[in-house]
Amino acid sequence: MQITIMFYETDFEIQDIAKDIIAKLGLDYIDTEKILCIRSHGSKSRRTIARIHSLPKIMQAALNTKAFYVIEIISENFDKLSYEDKIKTLIHELMHIPKSFGGGFRGHGNFVTRKKVETSFKNYMIKNSSLSFSF
Ligand SMILES: [Zn+2]
């Protein structure tokens, strides 16, 4: 019998970078206090690099809170990426957050496309040229 142990930890560096992306790309509909970044370990998935989760509306009502979004970084797959691809991955996940910031998601369709990620990435890098991160 094989037992998979998943564990999760807050990744403050990724969280800071996500907040920086939100600020520099002007995604002002995103409440940066309600974006959490979690690094997961032990995933069996070879393809998934990151995922975005939210607190569903029913849970918001039950807990009397507003929406929260969690970007999950799959450590085994994310860490292999180049700096550029890590940033693009974060931009991609942030793009799934709708303007309403209500707990739902925008699908890939016309919203979250490779082209839009590339455009946002270029804009981010222009505004970010004086900074560097440790990864
Ligand atoms: Zn996606």
C-alpha cells in the first residue's frame, strides 16, 4: 500500500510576488489581503504547476466572511520552472479571479489565454526592471 502524504505551507515570498504583480498590473479589483499563497508538497500530478482555489459563497455566508482566494503552488513542478515561467504561472492563476472578487472563477475561454499572459508578463517586466527575486 502506498500512502501519499500531502503537506502545505504558506509561501510568503510567492505571496509577496503575487501582491507585487497585482499592484504593478493594476488588478485593483483583487483584495491583496485576501490572496493567500500555499506551497504544497507530495502531489502525484506531473503536469499541474499551480491551482487557484476560493472560499465558496456558501462558506462565506456560513463563516460571515468575504471571498478569499488561495494560489496553490505544486512544489515538485513549480520549482523546476524558469523565473519567467514562474511569474507567468502566477499571472495565469491571478487571471482566473473575476472582477467581482466574489468567490467564483473566470474560465480559460477568452479570459485566461496564453496571449494575455504574455502581454501582462511583458508589462510586469517593464515595471519590474529594477527588482530581482531570489528564485
Ligand atoms: Zn488556468
